[in-house]
Amino acid sequence: MTKPDRTTSPDAPTTELDDVRDLILRYPGVARARLERTAAGRLTARIQGWDNANDLSPAGPLSELAEINPHETRFLYDEIFSAESYLQGGITLREDAVVFDVGANIGMFSLFVGARCPSASVFAYEPVPDVFDVLRSNVERHGVSARLLPFGLSDREQEIVFNFYPGISIMSCRS
């Protein structure tokens, strides 16, 4: 289930701090930001990047993500950000890269690309509507330059049915 946040809840009140925080979150590499105004009126910010894998607290880097389930989010984070498993076999992210995130799920790899290579253009494909909504929320919230496509990629045009498993959405597959 998606965590509630003001970007997905249009009725939530906004404040100046919320607006500044949302702007900071759109900066490449920023996973979360905490803003406060001092008694003297000065604005202070504490910023955390995506690279703090050991912070499992509610305020850790994953706390700013919309998600389907927290265990899967943690698994994807560890696989993509910590182990950098998507950069094996000589794959590099060069300036102005074009990246296809096929089966984008909640957008973890798209966020990784946005943090590592802000000039990249990302094409994120996710055919499962419930998962696509979470992908959209994460990519928009963190300012990744991505074109989101609500369908799968194939060698031919066809319509298929997907099984969606909310408990482990990465195992959702063709029916």
C-alpha cells in the first residue's frame, strides 16, 4: 500500500516548509529532507542521500518512498543502490544516457539513475496499474527526468493479462 504523502493527497494543507522540502527532494541524490524554522526565523535543513543503507529508522532514506510493501522496497534498495547489481557486466551511466527501465516496478532503478546521472533520460515501463501509480509517485516526488509508460515491452504488439501479487509485486507476471 502506498504511504500517504501530500503529493498523492491533494486535500492535504501545504506550508512553506513543505514546498521547500519538496523542492529539495527533487535534487539528484536526495532521499529525504527535514526542514525546521528556528526561533529566530532561520530555515535549517537536514538532508540525507540514497547512500545511507544502514539507516533502517522510520526517517531513513526509504521513508520518502511510496511503496507497495516495505520488505520488497528494502530488497530493491539493497539490490540496486547498495549492491549496484544493475551496473554489472560493464554497464555504466554516462552523461546524457538514455535508460530503459523495463518492468520498473516502484521506480527504484529510475531513482538510482536520477541520483547517479541526473542528465539521463529514463523511459520507465510498468504494465501493472497499481504498481504504475506508485512508480509515478516516486519519480515525480524525486524529480527524475523520466517518461512513464503504463505498459510492458515486447517484440510484438499484443494484449496480455498480468497477475498482480501485492505481497511481492516483483513476482507479478504474465498470466
